[in-house]
Amino acid sequence: MQLSFVIGAFSVVIVLSTAEYQICINKSEALLTDEQRLLMVLMEDYDPYTRPVFNASSPVNVYVGITLTQIFDVHEKNQVLTTNIWLDQDWGDEKLTWNPEDFGGIETLRIPCKKVWLPDIVLYNSADDYTDGYMQALAMVSSNGNVFWPPIVKLRSTCQLDITYFPFDDQTCTLKLGSWAYDGFQVDVFLREKAYDLSNYVSNGEWELLGVEARRNVVTYACCPEPFPDVTFTIHMRRKTLYYTYNVIIPCIMLSILTLLGFWMRPDSGEKITLGLTVLLAFSVFMLLIAENMPATSNYVPLIGIYLTTVMALTSFSVILAVTVSNINNRGFKEEKGVPRRLKQFISFLAKLMFMKLRYLRMKPSDSTPMERLQSLSKDQYAGFNSTYTSDSGCNLIDYENGEPTNHKDSDPNKKKRDQPHKGWDSEEILKRLQILISRDEEREKSNEIYREWQEAAEVIDRFLFFLYVLGTSVATLTMLFFIPLAKNNPL
């Protein structure tokens, strides 16, 4: 009877223990969510370091696309493009499948990316050191085994920038993405159905996005005989010119106009050279200020750099021309001869070309000057002229005899004959004095005429150089700032 009691008590204990254990199991199952149970089931015996395919000969097809959100920076000196993108990747994982009905109808499960296998998609033309890696975003796993992983990354890619047309340049940069360690037989890379998305793009203040192109490439490298597929995204962008127009181009044009004003100043004014040197100094300071904004590269010569150098060369040339014109203008004080005949012909041609009227260079000297005509008169002709003038005019010729005036009309005829030799001597003396006065006046008039000729020649040359400078500045400005940028090849 005691044995029966012991057996019965032991049976009761076993029944109670079994019931308590079943209650604990039911309680623990009641505390687990559907996602917890699903995650526990999926991660059981899961290895994130091996490809998620049961057949080793089957490749994992990875579909890659990008969502471009911003062009962060374009560094011309280092040839680096910095972009913010969402790197969209999806692939099939054969070990991450389930029946949604067994887990409360869960179709998609978010799993930390460290727990699942991730393809080693890298940027081939990266300028980074790969120490940071991608954002640790959650991987979205579907019940059919499809995994979608869209980390946000900032890519710094190398880009061969052609700044020949700077600041009117268009640039084309590429983003080459592919698996680094797996070949095409293990991980095959394809473009997504929507390879790129620009709906979330934030416009850049310096660059205008023209478009994006995407293509798939298969390349065989020298290291390995297997093919390595990749997807390449080509970004086309154009530099906005408003900043450089207001801060570079318009100030250069204004300084060029100031240089033109120097040609309208008189050639004998010393302020021509002063104005030219002041504008040249302003160009030099301005060039140093904007040199920091210009790309520092020796592979290409920027168009704006050529324009600034050309304008500065024209300004320097205008100073040289101002010195030359001032020298021509001051030759009238030094030269004893007028403008040479050949130079006169050339200046006359320039004057006709610019519709200018010449006042002094066209004046032809007379056959004989008053001095030459006076010297051609002999003493007898002068005496005859004197006697004829005296007898015909009936005027009272005043002569000085012994310091007193004498009336020749009322004088004695014998005395008139006596004084005839003395009158001849007085006429010769008067002729000499007249010759001296006339020669002085002729020298003064000739000097003034020479000065006016050189001055007029300087004015004509200065006006011609003005139109020449206007033509040179206009051609340089229109060619480098309008025609060449319009004629460049459009990347699209």
C-alpha cells in the first residue's frame, strides 16, 4: 500500500511538472512577436559571409541604381566630383524566404544589414580611402527572398575636367560601380528597371544638371581571365555663368571702356599715360583677386584667363601707343622740318578713311615767300619803285636830314639831285631792316606751321588707334565670351 502511495505521488508530481512546463512554453511563445519569430527562423544557421545561393555555380544577380540628390562640389584643381546619392541595390537571397501566413502575414522584414550577406559594390573611380564604408541602413527583405538595400552615400569620384571654356564649360563625369572581389560568374551586376531617379534632386548654385545616362559594361582585366561586369552612370552638367558675369566679365569690360576714354584726350595731355597706367594697375590687382576663383591647372588654359590676358595686353599696348602719340605731338618743338611726304600721304589716307578734315597737312606752300620776293628786288628796281611811287602818288615822303623831317615836294630840284645818292643808301638800309623783320616773322610762322602739322598728325594717328583699339577689344570680347562658347560641342 505504501508503494502504491509513492507511485501515485510521483505520478502527480510528473503531471504537475509537465503542465507547468507547458504553461511556460505557451507563455514564452506568447511574448515573442511575429517579427521576432521570423527573424529567429531566418537567422538560424545563416552565414552572412557566404553567397546566399545553394548551388555554387549559380551567380547572384545584383541590380544597381542611383537616386541623385545633390551635386555637392566640383573641385577643378584636384579633378574630383562630390555627389550625394542613394545607392539602390537589390538581389535575391535563397536563404531568406518564408511563408507569410506562418508569421502573421508579414511580407517584408527590415533586418540590420550586418546580419545578411551584402554585395561588395564599390565605386571604381573613387577618390576616397574606403575607410568609412556605406551607411548602416536596414535591409528590406521580402518573403520571396528579394533583398533591397538603399544606403545614403557621399561619393567622391575622379573626373577628368576640361576647363577650356571656363566659365562657359560643360562637364561630363562618370560613376563606375561594380563588385570588387567577385567576378561575373559569382556576382553579376545589372541596371535596375529605373536606373536613376532625379525626383529628389536639389539644384546646385554653381552647376546645372543637364542629364544622366546609365549603361552596363563587361570588362576583362589583366589580373583575371573572368569577366567583371559593372554599371556606369554618366552625369552631364553645365556651369552657371551669372556669378562670373557679374564678378569677372562686367568689371573687365568697364575697365576696357576706361581705357578707350584715354584716346579721346588731347595728345599733348600727359594724363593719357596716367590714365592708361591706372587702368593697367587696376587690371593687375583685379587679376590677382580673381585668380583664386579660377581653376589652378596646367592641363587646359581657361577661356576667361585668355580673355583677361588679352585685355591686359591691349591695355598695355594702349599705354605704349599713348607714349608714341605724345612723342609725335612733341616733335613739332624739336623738328626743324615738317611732316615727311610719305607720312603725310599715309596720314591723308587715314583721315579720308575716318572722314576727318585736315587743316594744316593739306596746305601747299606758295611758289615764293615774301622774303624771297623781297630779296629778288635789286637796288635799281627798288630805287625806280621808290621814285615812281614818289612822283605818281604825290605824297609827302618823309625823310630825315640832320634829324629833321623834310618835305621833298617843296624842296629845291638841285638839292633833290644832290641828295639822290644819300636816298639810295637809305633805301638799302631800309631793305636790310625789312629783310630782318620778315625773316623773323617767317621763322616764327614756319615753326608754328611745323608744330601744327605734327600736332594734326598726332591727332589723326590717335584717332586711328582709338578705332583700332575699339575693334581689337570688341573682337576679343565677342569672340571669347560669345562666339566660342556658343560654338562648343554640347555633351548631350
